[in-house]
Amino acid sequence: MEESKRKFSPEDGKIIEEAEAKKYLDRFHKKRKAQGFEKKEAYVHSQFFGRKVLEELLSLGGKACVGLRFNFAVSESGSYDDELVIYAVDENGKLLGRPVRTGKDAGDFTIVAGAAGPACPQHCVPPIGIGGKK
């Protein structure tokens, strides 16, 4: 796999207030509506991943892991086709995996990813202030 054009850091990204998050989400829903989706229930707009899965991914590669990359994907379910696949990456964007310790493959590793988290809206309650009532 080709390395990233920039170095990644554990500090990449930022924490934003709920009001700014709502603006991001409103723009997304406006874009989906322009694409012909009249109701938010007609498309996946978020996905849940449990802490255990995220912590396992973050532990891959030890200190080499600087964060997680979330890839947009298409699921096999057919009813909702938006999905996330999550990879642990190092500062160069290289995918990290689990070591393989058998036979001649000792020292190699296999790439693993997080996927198949419950999709929303069908499995989630809208957060307060974002589609929910205050």
C-alpha cells in the first residue's frame, strides 16, 4: 500500500461543540435530500461501534498506531448500503494489523478492520438537539 502524502498525528481532528456538529449534520441531510432522499429514515446517517472494538483497533501496532481511519463502504445487507470500515494506521497512513505467529509467516501480520456496527436510524435514538427534542 502506498504511504500517505502527509504524516498523521494523534492530535489530528478536533473536538467541536454540539452546535457546530449540528451544522455539519444539517449540511449532510440537506445534501441527501437534494439526492432524492425525502426522509432521514431512508438512508444511513451514522453507525455505532463499541468501545471494545475501537480499543482493540487502537492497540494494533502498539505505539505505532496514531489513530483510526474511517472508510465509507457498501454493506452486503442491501437494505441500507452505507457502511463504515475502520482501520488502525501509523503516522504514514499505513494500515496496521495483528501479528501472524505460525510457521514460515512468523513476523508477518494480517490487516484487520472494524465493520458491521449497528446502523442508524434503524438502531439509534437521535441525540438531543440533533433530530430529537430538547
